[in-house]
Amino acid sequence: MPIALDQTRREWELGHRRLQQELRETPRDEALLAELETVVAELRRRVGGIFTLAELAGAYESAESWSREVIAATGPLSGWPRRLAMITDAAFHVYSRGSVDYEP
């Protein structure tokens, strides 16, 4: 696996870990999970159901702008811009498990 892709996957995993920690510490877990699912659904639309990790990493390059748009459109909890990177990275981590070349 190329080094850049490996580093990107680590970012995704770190975002997922931060989200899991946040879910343990806050009572707003349903809203956080809704934000996560919003980004996962957009990934499904943009990347499709059959994809490689490299293709998913390609979608990650522009994810900051489109994930901001799709989460903002859902009427998220206050403070969501501070969580945007965490939610986006966690969504990519979750979605990466469905890639044709996924290895833990």
C-alpha cells in the first residue's frame, strides 16, 4: 500500500476513534450518528458500491467542501463545524471497510 494511502487511512481511523470517544462522553449520540450517516450516504452516491481504497482516497481530496454542504443541509446540532473533520474521517473509515481491497 502506498505510504500516502496508509497515512490517509490512519487519519480516517483516528477520526473514527475520536467519534467513538465523543459518543461515550455525550448524550447527543443520535445526532452525531445522523451526521455520520449523512456523509456515508454521500460517499455511497459519489464513490458507488464497488470501489478501491485508492478511489475512496480520491474522493477524500475534496471531502471537506462537500461534507460541509451535506451536513449543513441536515440541520445539525450547534457546533457541528468543529466536528466536521472528525465526522468526515469517521465516515471514510466506516465506508473503507466495503472496498474491494480492504485489509485491516
